Amino acid sequence: MPLDTVSSIIVRGALQDVSIAYRNGDYVSDMAFPIIDGLSRKTKVAKYAKGQWFRDLAEVRAPGTAARVADMKVSSVNLDPIQYATATQVTDEELEESKKTGNIPIQPEIDAQEFMADILDLSREARTAAVVHAASWSGEAAGGVDAEGGWGHATAASDTFLADIKTATDTIKANTGKLPNTLLLSYPAWSALKIAPALLALMYPTSLAAGSLVQVSSLEALIGMKVIVGGAITNSLGENAADDAFAPVYTWGTSGSDRKGIGFVYYRPERPGLKVVSAGYQYRVKQAGGSGRLLTSWRDDARHATMYDAIEEVDIAAVCLDAGFLFKDTATT
């Protein structure tokens, strides 16, 4: 094999309009529970007692007598926003290198802010999922009712998805007067449902064409609810020297069973308001400047770097337990 000559050496330049980054494609926390912005740290939420609103309290009144008094009881719930923060740095060397023509096309200052925003987004996703798993929805045990792997079963006759949705719908309607309008699925649950023989038979009764799969839109039309798929993953391993430790788990699952699938049926209002039922809320404190998050930066001469810090104060709470119904182990047991 001949040796390379100077004339055969290729000088490689950095591609300026392409780079590679692994990151979650979407987060659904904002869609799962509505955010109420602009609160103080001492906010209370009024909560009306449910029972009186569903009692038949009107009675026949004889002439000259007073009507029976119906008491409307109101309590309050304290909010407890917790501050979550993250920080990163941009060194002088990184910033200087990024400005050189033909160098690797990174924007350290913008990248730092996007990185911190993503960290806060993933944290809120994980905390919202934890709230869903920890609550005893509709009087059932925390963690949800075991669906025993019946959603998307390979044998159509053994598929329990539609029957379970009916059970949850009937339970929530009976307990709240509201029909649930949202189904949140972890990705493993959705992965099984989109190829479910029982659902495909309903949606394609005559024949299956190439690419015939259950779509989110068709599932929404079938069950009459908005469908949200939580597909975010979390790296369960900490940093190592090579920074290559990676063990993905589905954020909307639980430790050790994140791939078994969950399905959360619940009522979510179009917007927060007075006398409105909602399975959960996210209460966010207003930061300086009026936004929900606060970004600060400062010079650290000892590090020869600019430091960036981002904070968010949010209380994620299950507020109407009877407005939700959780299933676990939907895809497999």
C-alpha cells in the first residue's frame, strides 16, 4: 500500500448547518395538567364540598314557612411550590472557538439556555408522572388498577382496552357528574395499542392495507377522548468519567416496570376557572419580570467562564382524585 503524499491529504472543514444531539422530542406535562401561572408563594385554592351539589335538597314549602337551608361548604388548600434549579457554564475558550470561521457550529450561549430549559422540562415531566402514580384515583390503590397486559392483546377476544375505558368512564361519571375527556398513555401502552388486532378490526373492518395502524386521531374518535402519549425517556444512570453512561427508562412508567404500560383516564378542563373540576393542576410562581422561569447569568473570573442559572417554582398536585382512573401493566404483566 502506497504511503499518503501531502497532495492526498484532505483537510476536513466543519459542516456549518448540521449537528447531532440526542434529546426528548416532546414533553406532555403541560398537556397533562393545566398550568396556573403568576401565583405567589402563599396562594390558597378554594374547594367546594362535593356532596351538597349532588343532593336533591329542594322540598315542598308550606305557605308561611321558611325553606330548608342548604349549607354550601367551602374549604381551602394551601399550595406549596418547590423551587427546582439547574446551572451550567460557558467557558471563554468555548465562546472564542465558536466565533472562528469554519469551526464547529455551536452557539454556546444559546445552547446553554436550551440545555437548562430541557433539564427543567424533563424534571417537571418526571414529577407530574410521579404525582399520577402516587395518587389513589377513584378510590383505587396508588399505582393504578392492574390491566394484566390486556391492552392490545394479540388475541382480539382477550383485549380489555375498551372494557377498561368503559369502567373508568362510568366510574368518573358516577363520582363527579363529568365524562372524562383525556387518556394519557405511556409509550409502551401506545406501542401495543397501535397494532392491537381488536382495534384494527374495528377501524379496518374489511381489509388491512399497507401501513394500517391505529392512529392517535382514530383512537380519539373511537373513545371520544383526547389521547396524549408520554414518550419521554430519562437516563437512570449518573455521570461517569467518559460521560457515556446511559440506561433509558420511560419517564411515565415506574421504576422497574416502566415498560409495562400505563393508561390514565381523567377529566381535564379546557382552562382553569371558578368552580371547575380538574384531576390535577400545576401551580407556578411568577418570577421577576413576570415569566414562569427565571434565567440569571454572571461572570466567574476564577473559572474564566460565564455562569448560567435557571429556576422554576411549581407545585404539581392531584386535586380531584375522583376525576381520574389509572391503569397499570396495560401492555404486559
